[in-house]
Amino acid sequence: MLKKIVCFLLSIFILSSCGVTFPKETLEQDAVKLIKEETQKDTSVYRYGSTLYLDVCFEDLVTNDARKISAIYDTLQKIVSTVVRIPLSSDADIKFVVVSAFDPNYQTLLRLFENVDDIKKYANQYISREDYSERQLMEFEGPDRTKGIIENKYDITEEEYVARLIISQLNNGVRTNPFLAKLVQVLELRFSRVENNIFYFAISKNIDNEEVKKILKMMLETEILKDIQKYKLFSVKSAILEDEENNIIFSIPVKA
């Protein structure tokens, strides 16, 4: 789905950069109206500082029906490609867009993050399509965290965006690589917080195997270095992986 969204961005940028069509005074209401007109979905839109949140509920998000899943993804694709037009033609200072799709019972959450500066760089050919695809951020959550995450809205910093991107890229790499998936089993990395120029990550269960711990540390270190250099976040000092009880599993010094 994210690859399809990438294909729309250049034309979206061109069409949306001709003037202010979404004034900051009515941004949220205009966004709800636009998405309803173009996708027939009711949404809720909120702005916290430079972060624009869009929440959308799908009745059939938790389903094994392939046709329903495909239809939901098509609709979500339209929603994302519509909402990213808004900050490109608004006088509001929007840096990040977060689209949250969830079911009525808060059993499942799919979140897509868009960095507006990345969209502009891609549209102006400052970064390649491959580079842009590596900047795509997607998160999945289950029933233990879905409702709390949806309700906890705030202004995202660039440091947090990059930290979340690191985890998103790692989780995606593990899911799509059979060897890694088998090796680390069902370990799910999560973003925890950013404090004092330190990235904190969490893992869903303890790691008893030292070889797995070593490989995970190497993967995390590689992804951290790549993304910090990509976004030039040279103020980041280190990254720490903790277990569910906040015990440190390992620490990675950042030498970008």
C-alpha cells in the first residue's frame, strides 16, 4: 500500500502547491469535509502544534476476509493520499501527518506517519523514490495499547519521528525476511521515548539467547546510524533497548 501512495505524491505536490486552499483557521473542518467528499469516510481531525492527526474507524478492520481487507486498504490509501495534500496547500505549519485506522472495539490499530518535508523533497527530486520509500513509517498495535495510543495526541518532534522510523524499518525487515523472522521469532520492537538526546526502545519479551541479542543489537545499530545520518540528527547520543520492566537489555552509543 505504501508503494502505491508514493506514486501519487509528485502529482499531489504539483496540484497542491499553487496557493493557500486550507487556511489554518478552518484546517480541521476543511480536512474532514474533503476526506468525506473524496472517500465517503467519516473522520476526526486534530492539530497539535505542527502535527496533524486523522482518526478513522473501520468496522471490518479485524477480519480474515481478503476482499474486505483489500477494500479497507484501498480506502486507507485514498485517505492518506488526500490528507497529505492539506499541509502542502495550507498556511499552517504542519510537519507531520499521522493517520490512525482502528476498529470500533479498539482491538487493532494501524498508524501511518508522513513527514511533510520528505514529501516536498521527493516531489522536488531532492531524494530518490527508493530513499523516500525507506522513510515510510508504519506501526501496528493490538488491544493492549490501541485505545491509549489513539487518545494520546501531542506534537511530535523530529527526534521522535526518526526513532519511530528506526523501529518501523526494523520490524518490517524482520517480517519480510524468513531467516530473521525465524531467528528472532515474534519479538516486536517498540518506540518508547526520547529523553536527553537518547532514544529509548522497548521489546515485547525478554531475550534469553545471546546470539539473538547480538544480531538484534547489530541490526539496530545499523538502522540507527543510517537514519540519523539521513535526517542529520547528530545531537543523538545513544539508544537504549529495555524490556517491559524497563530493565536495560543493551545500550548503543551513537557515533554518527
